[in-house]
Amino acid sequence: MEKIASFQIDHLRLLRGVYVSRLDTFGSERITTFDIRMKEPNREPVMDVPALHTLEHLGATFLRSHPVWAAKTVYFGPMGCRTGLYALFIGEHSSRDMLPLLKEFFQWVLDFQGDVPGAQAAECGNWQDHNLEMAQWEARKFLTEVLNHATDANLHYPA
């Protein structure tokens, strides 16, 4: 069996950042998959499940309500390894194209107050497993340390 492309990325050299993971065609539509890598794999502790779960709910809510990106959002969710998130959008986009949207999202997370959207028993299969405060801590760290200072090393997979 062939090794998939994402398993061929050198995770020992991968930095935090925003990467084009895949570019696919479905019918006449192009779909860009982004790797929003919030933790350095194998060198930094992964996100705890409640924080990651909260980021998932906030991200899905933010993107599916966004005046420009709602119609282009296919999926937003966590990586199984808990080092980041995946976002899929209709269209062909670059990592640099995503920076303004992701800065807006992570700032929105920092400013968010109240109940986490979709975090009620009737709405979520694990509704008690959320942590807004920790999600905001992770968002602040990623926004201030990575997104606000992104270089090509944070926007292109290591060769």
C-alpha cells in the first residue's frame, strides 16, 4: 500500500504554521486542505482534548457564519495527533491567502465570551469535554507567536 502524502512530511522538522496539505478536484470544484499546525510535532506537548474540542466548535461556528468564507467552508476539525486542525475550502488557495482569515478567527476566539456553541447534550456527543479558557490560551499563543510573524518556513512544508 502506498504511503499517503501527509505521512511523507518530515514531522521532525515541521514547524507551527499553516500549510497546504492537499489540493483535490471533486467534479468541477477544487478543494484546498489546510494543515493548521499549532504545535511542533514530537517536540512540544499536544493540545488537551477539551481545548481542541472547543477550538473545533468555535472554528466551525466562525467559518460557517463568515460573510465571505461560509459558502467556501467544507470542513473544520481536529487532527487526531492533537497538534492542530484541518480546514477544507472550496477553491485553490495558498497558505498566505489564509493568514488574514486565520488571524481573524483566532482573535475572535480570544474575544469570545459565553457558552461554547453546540456544547449542550442535545447538540454534541461529548458536550462536557470543553475548555474555553484553555482554547483561548492556545489561540493566543498561535496568533502571537506564529500567525502574526509567519515566514515561508511557517507556510511551506519542509523539503
